Amino acid sequence: MNRFLPTLIVLAALFCAAGITSPAVAEIDFAASLSIPLDDDGRVFINVASNHYHADPDLVVFASNRLRHPVVELPIVLFLAEHAHRRPRAIINLRLSGHSWIDIFVSFGLPYDILFVDLPRDPGPPYGRAWGYWKKHRAHPRTRIILTDAEFADLVHLHVTSRALGVAPREVIRLRAQGRPFKAIAGNTWRAKHGRGPGASAAGRASGGSSGNPSGRPPGGGKPSSGKSQGAGKNKPRGSGKP
């Protein structure tokens, strides 16, 4: 066996160089198991966030059936769970009880820095107000920074999109300033990186809508979006601002 070891190592290196990986590290199509209506970009954004945080597939199904806006809120749940070292379901329950995202964030004693670490200097809209307030009060960590659910979601989605897809924060901010929703930025970036559709020749370029890959499905497919959400949970929170 030992005499074959060098050969096996060389073959493994060649497979890695060719982009051939084992099933253990392959991306999971979490969205394929969901019964909620999802467009192409929504599928990609859920899959990108869930794979990035190595989410439990059962948790993704639970969250999608309980949260009011799963595509928007699931990445936030996973982000908070990682930084606060809490179970995602506990965070979902807090959200369902009516707490805003910033209230949940503060209740865990998390530093505001983790929300702003990816932002360049003077990022402009939609981050400029929050960034300016943080800069002014960052020397006083006990000062409460008020963020609407929409502002909080913007900060977290920037972090997730940049880290999970390897896109420079400044580029994500540029696209966001043009009014592109995060799921469109993530969807087109994912398709470009995976050679799906006309955007593949310019990796990282995103547009306001879906393009290429007629099914819009990440590897493994995904259920077509039709009908109303099945199993939608009760007592879904309103929060402050549109999440």
C-alpha cells in the first residue's frame, strides 16, 4: 500500500486542480426540498447562504415554513447563530415572538463591528447613515445603534454575499446602490462562477433579474415556484421596517 501512496497523492492533486471533488464537499441543493414559491434567484440565495454556514437541511425547511420572508431572513438567522453561538431555531423563535433583528442582535451582546467590518470608508446608500452613526459612536460600544429590519438585513446580506461568493464588498455595494436586490446579485454571481448563462463570461456581473440557465436551479434542481406557500407558520413578526 505504501508504494502506491505517492501515486494516490498525485491523482488527488490532479482531481482538485481539475475541480473534481468528492460528494462530501459538494454543494447541497437545499431549495429543492422547500415547498414555498421561489424564483431562480431566491433558490440560489438560499442555497448559497445555507451551504456557506453548513446548515442542517431540516433547519432550512423549518425556517422556510415559519419565517415570513425566508429568502431574506434565513441568511440572517444563520449569520446570528454563527456569531452568537446559538441554535438557529432559538433565533427563529425570538423572531416569531415579535423581536426586531437589532433587538435580537443586542440581546446576544454582539459587537456592532461585525455588522460594519466589510464596509469600505463612506460606503454611501443604503449603508451611509448606519455606517456614519457607527463611526461616530464606535468608541462607545454601549451606545445603541438603531437599525430597521431592512437596514440590518442589508448589512448581513452584504456580509453573506461577499464571503460566500468571494465578491469584493465594494462591488456588492456598487450593485446594491443601483437598486439590485441581493438575491439577484447572488444569483447572477453564482451563475457566472458556475458557467451558467450569458453572464458566465463576466464573473461577478449581476443584473436586476435572472439570466441564463432556463431552470434557474443550482446543481440538483429545485422545485418550480407555483401556488401559495404551504405550511406557512403563524405568529410571524412584523419587525421594524421591511425585512
